[in-house]
Amino acid sequence: MADATQTGPASVAQPGLLRRAFAAMHLPLGDPFAIAGIVIYLVFIVVAIFAPSIATHDPTEILFTSDFMLAADLRPGEEGYIMGTTTLGRDVFSQLVWGSRSALIIGLMAAFMVALIGTIVGVVAGYFGGWLDTIMMRLADIAFGIPFLPFVIVLAAFLEPSIWNVVLAMALVLWRDTGRVIRSQTLTLRNRVYVEAARVSGSSDLKIILRHIVPNILPLSFLYGSIAIGWAILTEASISFLGFGDPESISWGYMLQDAFASQALSKGAYYWFVPPGVLIILIVSAGFFISRGYEKILFPKLDR
Amino acid sequence: MGTATAIGARLAQTLFVLWAVVTILFFLFRLMPGSPLAAYIDPNFTPEQQEALLARFGLDQPLWKQYFIYLGNLLQGDLGESFFYRTPVAERVFELLPNTLILTFSSLILAYIFGVLAGAYLAWKRGGAVEQIAIPLVLTTRAMPEFWLGMLLLAVFSFSFGWFPAGGTRPPCMEFESTIALYTSSAFWWHMTLPVLTLAIYSQGLPLLLMRSNMLDVMREDFVTMARIKGLSPFTVVIRHAARNALLPVMTSFAIAVGYQIQGNVVVETIFSWPGLGRELVRAVSAADYPLAQGAFLMIAVVVILMNLVADLLYAALDPRVTRG
Amino acid sequence: MTDTLLSLRELRIGYSVGKNEVTAVDGASFDVAPGSVVGLVGESGCGKTTLARALTRVLASNARITGGQAIFGGTDIMALSEREMNRLRWRDIAFIPQSAMNSLDPVYTVGNQLREVLVKRGRLGRAAARDRMVELFEWVGIEPGRLGDYPHQFSGGMRQRVAIALALALDPKLIIADEPVTALDVIVQRQILDQLKDLRDRLGISVILVTHDISVVAYICDRVVVMYAGKVVESGPMAATLTDPAHPYTMGLRNAFPDLAGAAGELVPIHGAPPNLMFPPPGCRFAARCPFAQTRCAGAVPSLKDLGAEHLAACHRIEERDALRAEALKAATWADMRGAA
């Protein structure tokens, strides 16, 4: 265990577990766009955590005006609703705030799954080679042949519609890019001198993988994970928009579906359907900026 | 490896993936909760009638037998019968495929023409103020949900200004003698404008960014410098040498983009009530019309897989270093 | 010499590196006579390639011509507008690059690239271009049937011949060849050099041959210009300069290379590295590596002195050159410099 409090003349302060984990992520802190992306994420995370206190209303509650009429299609500011209300009399602002929760949960979970599966498949295929490699790469070929959005739709519709199933469906297809890249990276690592040396000196495969391969792979996993966040959030929005989303949770995709189905377009209720899209753009571009930052670290050649 | 062997191996891989996707599809649709015929069976049916129905769709057979029947039927172009329309799925799917393809190709061609030109231009004007604005803007279009962009365009150009129709392929009152007559009518293209624009705006980022970064690479190549030393005009240097080389991977990406686009069409077709494969898939899944959903899914998958193949072959065909190696 | 094709006068070329300006070519002057081959020799980074490229006026984006003239056919090509320069390029001044592989466009056949200059720059019709292409390929010893092949289908030597054919296409008065044989093996090097010699004799074209290899100079050049750290340190007729070098750097270079034929004495390297041109030393730039350097060498910049017979050199101890030359033939002289620089 690292002892961060230990102070001695010879001891360089051992970084704590959290700091080591942080360092392992190689966050691209040198790039202004990436920093902007990280800041946007932090803001969304704060909003998501404190959603109950930030939101002015329960996002699903049907609201009434002071003269006991349904608070339907109120414009921003009317009756004190900051961003207006929906046709069903729900508070748009509160829905936006709560929507950040499902967006983050979906995005981060899908990214985690994609990175995890992709990394495991890539490392195993690349390190062990042979028939394992053949099988896994054929699986990746198949995954490339599956139309992503239709697959998620069918799976979300046939299993019960929930955030978890959407995440599962996405992970089942999206690991393919990560897997291929990590496999080829593992292939080059496997033939490095120090890996050879470890193998000759009798280290077990598991030990070599954990010691020498995975630490070098991790930034790539994060890169592909950060790309997957955006994909996942956009996909979830599409799925919810088509009506296959989790009926229990308020998401921006759901808001857009609600607006579309309630004729918000012909009513010109821009205050209703513009903000969810803008928030999606914000969080997805934040992901892009972070992944571009990663790319600049990983492939300095691309920095121009 | 000879070119012929490589192409042969690639074709074999394509067939394998096709088979695998077909198989996954078969079992995927068996995941559906409840009886697959639930939507089809009238509650007033007698048990005998229900069994007769099951037999008609081959659902009384054991699973493995169903699978082989399904494979056999597929090979004969039989995709089953739609529960909802009570007509062959293949017929319906092939009726919708052109609508989807027209939408996909028109929007992508538009996106690629714009993206390639703008990308080449941005590479040429590298480091300028245009770049500072253009690149984040392009990234933003990539971060946009396509259907939301469609909603915006609808709200502004259809509902507010009334310049474009809100959906479908033709005005409700208009009838056309044939599909050809429909496709060549101005009304059709009028209806197509907004969905094509939506998809094109979303798609132009890929060719643009790809073209730009390829151009930046190629502009540093010796042969571009040599072209300048030869006293060729700046136009010849940039277009005939730099752009021509940078274009190779962009062309290849077109095929891949078709594959991506056609699956993403699902939402945009739904927004614009465009009678295509994607919208049909959504409707069929919602209505538990699984033969139709399966057929639409399969069709989309076939396009994706074929486009992956085309991308590889195109790359080989366009790059003399691969073909004439 | 009154009959001059190209005359460089105090040409200066600078690069901007960050906020600093680096002078890569610092006041280069020499003449090129019609039909002669001038070797431009020096270590990598001495400015010879920059100088060669400057004559085409196609430089890296951070490079700038900061002074001097290059009089070609009566006009200063450094002062021409880009349009005027473009008219001159390839028709009057052609270029043979170091790596023909990278300088041929991979997506066009070599015939296509030849036709491009013939038609677009030479204003030839398609039929005339076709005849010219066949003629050019025969000149450089490639079967005309290969015009339809792509660059990657040729061997390194063959590609270099293609590059020569390209350079000859419009009958230029001057060809600048930047290390044209460096990437090739010795036998092919000889073939290519013989080819160049032959074409020079037959067509009367002048060539500026940039090379770090003094044996290549000995094989083909009529005159030699030696550059060190951005400055011309010695120039003169090839035979006189190489047999009786007047600058210690030239003496050292001669020891460091085998004869092209392979018959060589002991190879003696010059120890150390050229100075950083961002902070050039105040005196003679070679002083730190020179076995004969004296105190004054580090203090003042030596100027080029005329030794007669068009032989020039810039060294403070030029009067002692015969003694120094004898000294320079000993390996020990240079070995003592190992710790220096």
C-alpha cells in the first residue's frame, strides 16, 4: 500500500491510489480544447449529482397554473417556469437537469463496457494469437457487419426497455473498433525486448499482461472509451426518440420524442426542443475534444 | 499474395459475415418475449386454428429445423410473410429499398462534394482564421443528433416558413403511374430536400476532416514540392497532385459512410415519414411484425456488409500501389 | 570568366525558427559556366541543399532569401515575381531530387508525369510529347515500353533515370541535382554519373551537383564549391582544388572519403560537428574543428582570397597552405582533434 504521509529524506512521496489512477488515465491536460471538454464534463457531473436540488420541479410531475389550469405549453418565464412547460404540463428546465443523469450514466457505462470488452478481446487476441486470435477477429468482422442502430433498437425492444439493455446492446457491437486497435498495439508490445525478457525469465502470462501490456494499452482504451461516450449518448437519444428507451428515466432523447409527438415543431416551441439538442451537442463535443487531446498525446504526429 | 487470391479471400470473408449475421438475426428474433404470433393471432382463434397458424409459419418445428428452413427460404429469396400486411416481406422490402438508397446516396454525394472541397480548401488555408472557426463548427455537426437537426430544419423551413413539406415522398393528393414517374417528379425531390439536407449536414464532417488531414500530409510530400519546382500552376499542384492523392482514402470512406448512413437513416426517415427501410424497421418492431422487422434488418445489414467489401475493393482499384504491385 | 550562365553574388538565405532567425546560407558567391558541372560539397546542414533549392525559389515555408543576387541569363532570379519565376522553372532550370521515389507522384504513370511537363510547361502537342518521351527514355537508357508503368514498379536506379529524363524534358540550360546518387549502390551510382556526364557532353547542359561525397565530385565535376556552416570556404577548378586544397576543411574532406573507384588510402574523419547556426562563432566557423587553428581564427572571419587560376579560399593561414597540406595528409593531425569541438 502506498503511504502518502511518509516523509523521509530518500522517499519520493508515493502517490496515493487515487492519484495513481488519475495519472494512469493520462488526461490530456496540455490541450486547451481537451481542458474545455473536461470542464464541461465536470459541470454535467455536478448537475447530475445535484439534480434533485437544482431542478425546480419533479420532472414527471404534471403541473398546474395558479388558477388551477393544466400548465401546458407555457412559454419560458410564464408562471415562473424558467424554460416553459411541455404539452403535458411538465417543467422543461427540470427535465433538462434530470436528463444529464441518464446521459452521463449511459455514456460512461457504455464507454466503460466498450473499453473493457475491447481491451480484453484485443489483449487476449494479440497476446496469445493462434486460434483465439482467429476467433476473436472473426467476431470483430461479424460485429462490423451488424447495423448498429437497428441492432440496438431490436435488442432494446425485445428485452425489456431499460438503460442497461441499451448499454449492453451498444457494448455488444461497439467493442469492435477498440478491439482491433488494441490487438495490433498488443502485437507490437508482445515482441518488445522487455516482454521477451519477462517471458524467458519465467513470468506467467497473466503477470506479463498485467505488468507490461495493460499499462501501455490503457491510454488507447481511454481514447476509445472517450469516443464511445459520444456514440452512446447519441445512440441513447435516438433510441429514446424512437420510443424504445427506458420509460422510467427522463432523458434528452425522451424529451425530444415528447416534443416531436406533441407537435412542438408546428407550435414553434423552440424553448422545448432546442435545449436538449444543444446539451447533447455540448456533452458529445466535450467528448470529442477530450479524445482529440488523447490522440495528440498518443499520436503526436497528428498534432498540427 | 496475388490480387486474385486476396480478392477471393475477401469475398469468402464477406460470405462468412453474411452467414453469421443471418444466423444472429434468426436467434435474435427468437428472443422476442411471448409468442411470435401474439400480434397475429386473434384472441377468438380456437387452439386448432392457432396450431394451424403456427404450422403455416413453420413455428411448430424444433428450433434447429426452423433455422434450416429459414436458411433455405433465404437462399430462394423468401423472407417470409408480414404479419401486418399479409404480403411477402421480400416484396415490401424491395419496394422500400430504393427510397432508402436514394436518400442515402443523394445526401452522401452532396456531403462528399462539399466535404472534399471544403477540406481541401481548409488544408490549403491552413492556420488561418477560417480554420479557427470551421473546425470546431464541423466537430459540432458531428456531435449533433441527426434527428434533432431534422427537427430544427422542419420547425424552421417547413412549419415556420412553409417552404418545404413536412414529410413523405409526395403530396397526399398526387398519384403516380409508376415508381419511375415518382422518382423523376419534382414533387419527390421537393419532399426529399429537407431529409437529404439533414443527412448531408451530418455527414459532411467525415469527408471534410479526412480530406483536410490527408491534404496536410500529402502537401508535405516531395512530389508536391517537385510539382512546384516544375513550375506547374498552383491549381495543378494542389488539385492534380495533392488532392488526387489525398482523395484516395476519402473515396474509400464513401463506401463505409454508405454503410453507416443507411443504419443511421432509421431516425431521419422516421422524422420525415420517409417510406424507407429504417422507418419500416421501427414500425415493424413496434408492431411486433417480426418477419418484416427481420427482413428490413437483413436488408440493411446486407448493404452494410457489401459496402465494407466495396470499400476494400475500391481501395485496391484506386491505388496503383495495391493493384499493380 | 566572361561567359557565365549563372552568377551567385553574396546570396543569403535564412530560416525562422521560433522567434530566431538562422542564416543557413551566408553570402555565397560563385559562377557556373555553360556546359560545366559544378560540385557543391559539404556536410549535411552546411546549407548546400538550401542553396540548391533557393535557385528554384521553392523553399520551405519558414525559409526566406534575405539578400544577394543570382544572375541567370542577365536577370536576377531572386528578384523575379512568382509568375515570372514560374515561367523560368523547368524550362531553364530543372531539378533532380535525391529520392526519386518520393518525388514521383505515386498515382500517375511515369509517362503521365513526363507528359505533364511536356504539355503543360513545354506547350507540346500530344503526338510531339509522345515522340519526346520515347526520345528521353532512350537517352537515359530505359525501354520506352515502360512509360506506362507506375513509379513503384521501378528499381531505385531506374527511378533516378526517370528523374533525369524528367529534368531533361524541356532542354533546360541548368540542372540542379540534389544528391542524385546518394541513395544508390556504388555500381548504379557510376552508371547514373556516367549518364549525366554523357548528357552534359552531348547537350551542353550545366549542372550544379549537390553532394556530401567528394569522390562523386572527383568523378564528374569541372569545378567544386566547398561549403561549411553556411559559408563558401573554397572554390576552384576540380583538379586543382582537390589535389591542392587550400582550406583545411577541404583537406579534411578529401581524407574522409574513398575514391569512387574504391582505391583509397586510410579514411580519416573530421572530428566534431558543425557549429549551431543560431549562434554562429565570431571567427572562422571551422576553427573549433581545425587542427591548424590559431587565436586569430576564433576572432576574425577570414575572407575569400584569390589564389589565381580561379581558385579561391577563405583561411587566415592561406599563405602556409603547402605546409598545412602536407601536415593534413597525416592521420595523426586529425586524430589529435578528437577531443575538440
